[in-house]
Amino acid sequence: MSDAVIMKRRASWIARIVLMLGITVLCAQAQLAPNIFEQPKSVTEAVGGNVAFLTLATTGSYQWRKNNEPLSGATDSTLFLPGITAGQAGNYSCVVTNTVGSVTSNTAVLTVIPSFSAGNVVDLSFDPRALLDSPPRVAIAQPDGKIIIGGSFLLFNEGVPQFGLARLNADGSLDSTFTPPFTSGGYFSTLALLPDGRLLAGGDLAPTAGFTASHVVRISANGAIDPTFRAVVATVPLQVHAFADGRVLVVDGSEFITRLNADGSTDASFGRTPLVIEFLDSQPNGQPVIIRTANARIDAATILPDGKVIVAGSASFYGRTRGPVVSFTLRRLTTAGAEDGTFAAYREERGNTRDIQALRVLAQGRIMVCWDGVARSLSNAGVRDASYSSTGFLKSAAIAADGSVTAFTTVDRGPMELWRLTPEGTINQHFRLFGTDAPADVKTLLPLADGRVLLAGEFTQLYSVARRRLAVMKPAFDVKNRPSLVRVVQSPSGPVRAGEPVSATVWATGSPPLTYMFSGASSVAGNSMMFANPQPTQRGVGVEVTGAGGVRVGGSVLWEVVPSAPFVRQQPSSISNARTRDAVMLSVTVGGNDPRQYQWFKDGLAIPGATGSTYSVARVTLADRGSYTVVVRNDLGLVASVPVSVNVTDLARLTNLSTRAIVGSGEGIIITGFVVAGATPKRFLLRGVGPALERFGVAGFVSNPRLALLNSSGVTIAENDDWRGITVPDEANRVGAFALDDASGDAALVATVSPGNYTVQVASADAGTGVGLVEAYELDQEPGRIMNFSSRVLVGTSGAIAIAGITMQGTAPTRFLIRAIGPGLAGFGVQNVLTDPVLTLVDSTGAIIATNNDWGGGPALTGAFTATGAFPLAAESRDAALLVNLAGGSVTGLVTGANNGTGVALLEVFEVPE
């Protein structure tokens, strides 16, 4: 067949791109009857190959025929037949017509042959001579090449019956050394090999001699039942899997999975995490509502090398406005059986069946799953590989170690086929049976280590080879035909604007597999490519197709670029879930001539400096909420994007710390520190309260507290003894602080401070001692942010323990580090430290949120110390520390001494950076 291709001629002068070793051909309107100067040629091709017939005439329109019957839609000069089947064999011709007359081409014969012979498809060395009255339900391969099959079959070998379970040698003959004692009744549904070579078998098992019926048994190498394994499994398992330490995972189609110990007892340390799947439906008033299904079930699982478990499950739903719908999901469980929150928990909705055919995790962590007739590929974090696209409708499937999927399937739910998908999800044309050569039914598929595949099903022969219910297919079938480029179809079909993406699809003949490479393309998908941003100096890309035997053929995709004003190729996307401190970015993809100028707008106002194709904010605040657009200009015009919105949720942040403790002099004073982050000053209300505590029933309060504010150099920048005459009541009311009596000896002040570190000291002005309260309130939310509060206190017992009120604002939870330091202060020269502090965090109802005595040196806390700049603690110290997630509201921190100890302690609260 000629590699030259000329596109159909039209009545006017129209140039179209053709692939003729890269030559562009122009054709004019004809004035005479058509004259065919290129006749179609007969072709012999293997099933699954690509075929093209070519007819070229001086002028006219084309209509292809098969066996003298017109072919619908076949009206081009080239008839391209990809992936041919035996039914496409026949006689092909083309009628060319113009206003003057018509002419018919020569007849080209398409002969379709199989791409393999019987001995090249079926492994003739595997010949199971034992008779099975039904196909096996399950099969598993041993490392030595022997195969164990299970089901409800009755197997006869030289007249001797054997029920449900058998081991076959590598040549398919029955291994007579494996003699399990089971009798008819029940069936085997799942098998798994233990690391020591013993076998786990599960199913609906009937009692037999010396054996009490169970759903899971352990079997020795000779087929004997292991009496030391006493599994208690309530229902018939769908799957059993063996952990490296001999424990057993059981999947029974319920919402839980179960782990058994090596002796068969239930492993109580493995949590039974229920599978919950949510569906979106509508209420009668049309408002959306989330429905948590009650029929979720786990049908498949696999064990990861680190002991975690991947589970595949599904749930069905029939709502008010939709249904029936089935949702499939993949989850990862920790080694303790809890849901692993670091996994993406992939979910997709399919039709109305709940079949999960196969699940496997490959050596590199890639997850493969086949459900509801399709195959999916996901990363080890649960993110779907969008480039992986399975073909057909999988009735049964098995996944090999390299990620290839062998499936008994249909194409568009039509005739059954047996094929293999490559690890990339495309059909491997070297392993494909269809039509009369495919098996009638396949129940079980087992990939073998050498690439072969064991089939079990209701068939009596495969590709003319007699095989009853059991056979082994070879890894691949030979096909030999060299590729040939036919043509390129480009979109847009005419000139393109500068910056306008160009896509093209290559048509090539030849036997599969055909692989395509486009040099210089932005992206390639099979035989199609996309060039993202063509400019006047970029006029095309090269293409190369590789076929069987490594034979290659090449050509070009060419286009013409014309000048253009800017146009939007991809609009910006709204951001609905940003949190304060998150980084956000808006972007627009634009075509048109270079150079281009960009200007972003917020709520109609230009954003200074926002003059790129992207606009980003490293740490958003509530002030960044609004509507955004971008205008793009070049010398030929301008274009504006659609408006998009940015919504920001306020991330919880520290706003107030109040600490109640004993106030005296010397080391008995209360010292509170705070750190202000940002670039602008911030206002605070600071108070040292003593007499006002009497109203709250506090006895023994300090009668005359004195308040001082010091900067990071220890210089006093503001102070107050008695608050009378200081204008603070309005500020106190605004932040919710309780009122102070006009005549009280309490202390208070309002101060504006620049970003940095500050200390508030509350001492007794008259050398007295008593219970006091130091308070620091944030008076302005933005700008700036409080990253740390701390209080050095003297901890007593009973009513003299240290009590800290911690207040946050914001709706989104933030991670906080809270510490009670006693022994850790000794290294800073502090005397009389609290030797064993206990830290307890309670909510507004008094319920305990968390508590800690000795922090223990854990990596999570150590990392938080580093992230916040908190000074390190010795791992064996008795200081206390907590990591907690807190949203807006108030919590209380209590610092006490273990065994009623007393002394100086430091209470710290840090916001942990993300």
C-alpha cells in the first residue's frame, strides 16, 4: 500500500493537510468526469490489525462499498479500518462521482487471518487429564509451579473421586500426594498461601471425618487439615489473605473485615472499622442532602508490605431524584484496622451492579482494581491515574504483578472476548481472542509468574484445542506486519491562531501493537497529540509509528499560524475552601500573539503588581475574599476572563490568654509572654486582676497587683498600678472582659506594640501574696497574628493551682502545641521549679479534652517544638506537652503538681505552622 495520502478534493480552492511524506497538496475543481489514477489494492491482515484502502481521482466525491453495498459514512478518499475483525473480510470498491459522471474503482479484497495458530495460543504442555464436572471457582499458584484449584467440583482421576480441592502439577496432571479429606457438599470460595507453604482455604465447607465444619481451615502440604487452627468465621468468606507473621485477613462481604491470629482466634487488636459511603440526594423542597448508606460492604482486600490493608467496597442507593446508583470506593486501613487518613479514599459512582472482579497492589505501590466491568489505576496515595483508561466491559478479570489485566470481557457490552490490558490500560494486541475463538465463559483467571494465564470456565475448547473447563494460555501470540502511515487529521483543519492548541490524530496501518511518538508535541495520547501554544515560528511536529518487530515509519504534522488578539483557552477557577494562611493561586491560559500583558482585578479594582498569567497570595486573609477577573492585552486587542470568587475560611488563631495563679514578689510574680507575627503594630488590652476576683468567690486574692509591659530587651514600655483613670472599660466590653470596680486596686492598660516578643509581669505592689489573674486580649484581628502565649506561674495546690484560659477565634481548626514546663526551667536558672507538672486541657463544659504528665520524647511533639521555635526538652524530663486541634472558642489549661507538688512552672501555647 502507498504511504502517500491526498485528502478529498472539494469544489473550491481549499487546502487541507495531508500526510505525503510531509508534502501539502492543493487540488482544484475538475471540469471533466472523474478519472481514477490511484486504485485500491487488496490486503491480507491479521485480526486486530489496521487496514486502509486508497482511491485517488482527479475530482469528485467518494462512496465506499463492501460486497457492492454502500458503507455508511465512508465518503473519503481513504477507507480506514482499524482493529479489523474476521467479519470485515470481503470485497471493497469505491465509486467516485462529480456533476459530469461517475466511475467505479477496481475491487480490493480484504482477507482476514488469525494472528496466531492453535499451538501458538494454547499452552499444549498443560493438559489436565482429570475430569471436572464444574469449573473451579478459585485457583492459586505455588512457587514450585504447581496450581491449587478449589470450588464445588467433583474431580475424577482414573475413577477416583476428589471433591472441591485439588493440586495440579505443572503439566496439568493431578498431584496424588495432595489428598484433602473433604466430601461433597459446600464449596471453596477463596485460597491463600501462608509464608511457610501451608494453605488457607475458605468457603461453605461441609463436615468431614475428624473435622468440624468451619468457614476457614488451614491445610498442610499433603492436604491434611491442621487441627491447631480453630477459626471462628460466621459467614462464607469472599477472600482470605495471609499476613507475613501468619495472621489471617478475612473478607466476608460485610461492612467490616476481620483479622485472625495465627491459631485462628479473632485478633481483638484489629479494629472493625465500618465502611460508610455517602450519596448526594435532594430533599422534597429541592435542597441537597447527604445520605449515609446502610448497605455498604467490603468485597475485596489486599495486604500491603507494611501490614496496612487496602479494601475495595461498594454501596447501592436509590434516591428521590436519582438511582439506582452504585458507589465503589477504595480505602486504606492502618495496621490496627482504623481508616488511614493519609489515603485519598478514592470513590466513583457506576451503574447498578456491585461486582468487584480484582484488586492488587503492585510492587511499586500502584493500586489496580477492576469493578463494575472497568479497570482503574491509582497511585499509592489513592489518586486515580487519569491517563489509564480500560476498554470494554470486564466480566471477570485478574491482575498480574506487572499491572497487566487479563479479562473476559465485552466491547461495548457486545460479543465476549478474552484479552489482556497493558499496564497502561490499552489492549495488548498480542493477547486477544474474540469471536468463535474466544471461550464461551470464563469464571476464574490466574496470572502465572511467567506471563501465562490459567483459565477456568464453561468451555470445551480454545482455538480448536480440546480443553474442558481448564486451560493455560501462552503469554503472547505472534503477529507480523509492518506499519504504514496513512494520514493525519488535524483540528482546527485550517489555519490556527497564535497560541491556539493544535491537535492531530495519525492513521496508520499495520499489525498491533502500534505505538506513536510525536517529537515536540505538548502531550501525546496513543495516536493523537496536542501542541499547546503554536507561534508563527513553529510550523509542525514530526510523528513516528512503531509496529511489530520494531519497524518504524515517520512523517509530519504541519499547520499555518495567523496573528490573533488574545483569547481565553482556560478560565480561572473559583476557590471555595481556602483558609487563612493558605497559599492560593488563580491562573488563566490565554492564546494570541506574544507579547501579552496581564492585569488582575479584585472587586473591580486593579491589583498592584498582579501582571502575570497567575495571581497568587502566599498567606491569604479574610481581606482576600472577593471577585477576581483578569484582562489580557496585546497589540491586536484585549479579552477579559469570567469573574471567579475566592472564599476564605478563618483559621483558628490565638486572641486571649488569662492565667490565674499565686502572685507574690521575686519568683512569685506571674510572667506572661506573647509573640506578635506580621509587619504592622497590634493593640492589646492587658490586665492584672486581684480584688475583682472576690466577686467570683476567689479567696485569698492579691490585694494590690501591679502590671508592667516589657519588650524583648527587658525594657518597661508601659505599666499600671491601680487602673482608675485609665480609659479601658470600652475596650474591655468589646472583647468580653468582665468589668472592674472603679475603686478596686486592679491594674490595666491598653498598648500598641510592633511585631516581636513581649512580657507582661504582674506582681504584688505591697509585697503581699495572693491569687491573681493576668490577662492579655487582642483588640484588632488584622493585621498581625499572635503566634505564642506563655505564663510563668507559681503552682500551688487546691485553689492555688495554675489555671489558664485560652481563647481562639476562627471556624477552621488549627493545630496548637501546649506545654507545662517545670524541670525544663532549671537550665535557665529558675529556682524552686515544679518538679513534675501535670497538664490538663478542658472545654467550656469542664470535659477533659486531653491530659499529659510526662511528655515522653515522641517525634510528633519534637517536630512541633522545632516548627514553633519552642526550646527543646530532654526526652526523659517530666515536663508535660500536648498537641491538639482547636477551633474558635475557649478552653482551659490546668497546671498541677503530681503528688500535690508545688513550684514555679511555665505554661506555653503555640500555634503550630503548617
